[in-house]
Amino acid sequence: MKLVRFIADKEIKNGILIDERTIKAICHNLFDTIHGDILSNRSVCCDIEYTLDDVVILPPCLPSKIVAIGLNYLGHAKERDKEHLLPSEPLIFLKPPTAVIASGDAIVLPCGSEGRVYYEGELAVVIGKKAKDVSEAQAREYVLGYTCFNDVSEKYFQKLDVQWTRGKGFDTFAPFGPCIETDLSPDNLKLETYVNDVLCQVGFTSDLIFGIDRLVSFVSSIMTLLPGDIIATGTPAGVGRIISGDIVKVKIEGIGTLSNSVRTKDLIS
């Protein structure tokens, strides 16, 4: 099922997207349950429905941290001339939760960064319950579902700095959504990124160097993952620039489309 978070009646609510236009409200916090499958129990749903026209869609969860994976597709490593640097273990970095925006929100270019900001479409894993030292065999038990993610990156700073925090950490540089899909195998999904409706990036999650189970196990061996935390699994080949006025869309089969406009930062006089 597709889980969404939204504003309606001046309140933040959770819900299930039951068709392309209709949301059925959920009566409690998604992460009060042990696993998303319990949402199939009708008792968690309210007798309240909304149409998408009547709500404001929010990021589908609020992560305490976003753990992103670098160089996890061979094709992307080659296009960055880094195929000789492929890691023997997952290469991780963090994006701050302050970078999060929803589908429909604007990616804001930092001052002076026009022409240096790139899209990176990715599949993201949403953690469903507290995870520490999880085995690969148990990894899926800790996953609530999957969503679309755009690892927006300021490439000049990313290349200039020894680590990637500045280039990856600007406000609005972590769009994800529009929903969390709970009933989905992530092992061979088609991922596409469009800029102004032109297809720019195509990949398949079957080409991940480190798969979902390995990533959940590896990251949880380093840091405790909390409900709502996100692991962004890396981007395939085809990343490229976005500039003010663009519309960038990350589409993953079975999940939906994450869509964001791009604009320059408003200067305060």
C-alpha cells in the first residue's frame, strides 16, 4: 500500500493512497506499529477520505537522519571516472533532515551555484522499526517500505571538499516521496529521471553493487536506525545539471513520481 503524509483540516495526518486521487486517513502514527503490514487491519483506518485536491502533500515521514550511499552503480562510477575507486564496503555519507522537502516543493539553488547543481535519482529505503546490528537475513523485517529520492548535489563543492557534507547538505537537497510503498520487492525496479519531461536517467535496482539487505545490515552495524530513517541506495548513470526553471521528476515503477521545480535562492535585502 502507498502511505502518505499530508495536511488537511489544518492538521498533519497520515493516510493510505487508495487510488490516484483518494486518501483514506489513518487514525494514528505509522510508526506506532511494529511493521507496516499491520496497516492492513481496518481498525487503524478512519472513516474519513480526502482527495488530493483538498490536501497538501508532505514528505511521507520525518527521518532523524538520511544515510546515503555513494558509488553503488558501476555505470555512475564510470561516468564520474571513479570505477577504479569502487569501495569494497558501502560508501556512506549523511544528509541532514533539514534538507528534506516534499514532492511539489522547490529545490533552491545556493547563491553562486547556478550550473553546478545535479539531480541524482535513487530508490530510498524507509526504516520501520529500531534497527541495530541487523543481519542481512533479517533486514527486510526492519523495512517499512520504499520511496523515490533525489540526492541533489552541488558538484563543485562535492569535488572541492574531502568529504561531501557541504555539497550534499544544502536545504532542499533531499526531496523524497510522494509516498512510501510497503508492498513491493525492491530487487529489480526501473528508475527513471526526467528533466522538463525529457528522459535523462534510466537504471534498474538489480544493478546495485550493494543490495538492500546488505545496506540495512551494514548501516545498522554502525549506527542505530530509527523508525522513519532513510537509506538512499545510490544513483545509476545519467546524472546531470538542473537550473532555475527546470522541473525534475524521479519515477520508480510501483511507487510513483517525485516531482520538484528548481529555482534560485531569494536574496533578502
